[in-house]
Amino acid sequence: MLRILFADDQIPDDSITDDAVLAAIKEQYPRAQAGFIRAFVIMRRAVKAMRDNYDVTVARRFNDALALVRDEHFDVAIIDLGWYADHDLKEAERATAGWKLADAIDEADARHLERPATAQIIYSARFATDPALSGMAANKGRLPFFKPYKEAYTIPLESSDIKGEDSAGAQASYQSLRAAVSFIEHLRTSEQRRDRDLNTMRQTVIEGWRGAVERERRWDLLTRILLATGILLVLSGVLAAMFLGVPQGAVTSASGVVVALIPKLLYGELEKTRKEIREAKDDIEAWLVRVRSLDSDSSAAAPPGLRG
């Protein structure tokens, strides 16, 4: 199951029941506009929709989210761009605090290259009013995703002329967010399957090459030993002919048999093993071509906001 960080300052505390969210937020933010308060209800529903399928960790305070991304690893991070409800931040920082969280995730990923990078979704209601924001997200490999309410609903000092929540539109947005995470999960699973298959291919090719090399070494050593033995036998025959009176014809015949058997029995096997080494080398080269092909296919399949 994917681990997801949902970092948003308008997610109600889990201790608050669904029917008590509005009253609790009104008490916490007595000067807030109605739309700002209703946003907490919408975000409660968004978190519940995600928890139906994934292991979701919620961060309601910016500093808590920052500590989590530095100390823990998540498969996906859904990051609110504006943190207007977090008064621990300076007012000038609240509108774009989400970028700082995203940068912190990038830094953590750079420190831990042994693990998959965290896929990032930048969650904001301002993409419709400021299209440049979605471009900034995508250009840094982050998926921009539109929140299910208007910007005016989220900031306490906006106009009090608030329209009612579009429940059908909000519900569609929850499902779209879940679908986006599901798509990321599919990509991640495909990458893991690809890496597993490539690792199996690599092990098979390397083991075949090592086995062929080891056999070549053994046959080469055996060939050298028997060749040296044959030479010693020939020398022994010559000495026997010279000092012991062994007929020269017998010595020549025996030497010929030894010299003929060595290449027939050993050089053939040695050449066969060397052929296996050449084939193993060809397999390694084919495997490398396959790796490059899969990497290229993976890069082409990934959406622009998720490519490394």
C-alpha cells in the first residue's frame, strides 16, 4: 500500500467528528469568512476519500509537514500550496509555503538515492486564477492539481459574498485526486516490475558469463598440464631410447599418440568454452540494449509532471 503524506492546513483534526467540524472551526477562527470554514469540511472529505485505498499521514501544520518530509519517506506527497490558516508562518510566506515543502522533499530524495523519489502533487485552488503556478509545478516534476473550491473560499479576509458548495463538483474532484494517486501507483508498480525483471536478466547473464569463464580457466589449466605431461613423456621416451635401448620406432609412435590426443580431447573443449564466453558477451550487450529501451519507454510513458 502506498504511503501518502497529505500536507494541508485546512484538514480538521481527527478528534473532531464530521458533524462538529463547522462549529469547531468557527470557534477556532471566529473572524473567518464562511467559505474559509467550509473548506475544512471539503478537506475532511478529501482525506477520507484517500484513506479508502492508501496509508495516509496528515500534516496540518507547516512545521510538522517539514519535519515529516525530512525524517520519513513517502511514496506520494499531496502538498497544499497556500498555508493561510497556519499562523506560525509569517503572513508573507503563507501564500507559497508549499514550494518550500516540495523543495525539502527534493533535498531528502537527493540524500537517499537508494530509494524511489517521492511523487509530488501540488494541491491548490489558485491554478485557475494564476495559470503560471501550474506551469511552475510541472516544470519541477510536480503534478498540479486543482482543489475543489474557489480561492475566495479559502482566505479569511476575502469577500463575504460566498456561494454554496458545489457538492457534485467537489465529489468529482475527490475522485479525480484519488485517480491521480492511483495513476502514480500504477507507474511506480510498473517501474518496480521492470526493475525486478531487469535484475533477473542481469543475474542470469552474469552467472552464465562467469560460469563460461570459470570453465575456460579449468580447461585451459588442464590443457597446459596435459601438454606438459605429454612433453615429459616424449622426453622420457627419447631418454629411454638413448640409454635403455628402447626402439626408436616405439618411442616415436607413443609420442605421436600423445601429441594427437591432447588437441583432440582438450583444445576442442577449450574452444567450445570460449565460444560460450563470446555468446555470453553478446547476451550482456543485448541486455544493455534492452535496459536502454525500457528506460526510454518509461520516460516517454510518464506524464511531464512526473518525469525525473
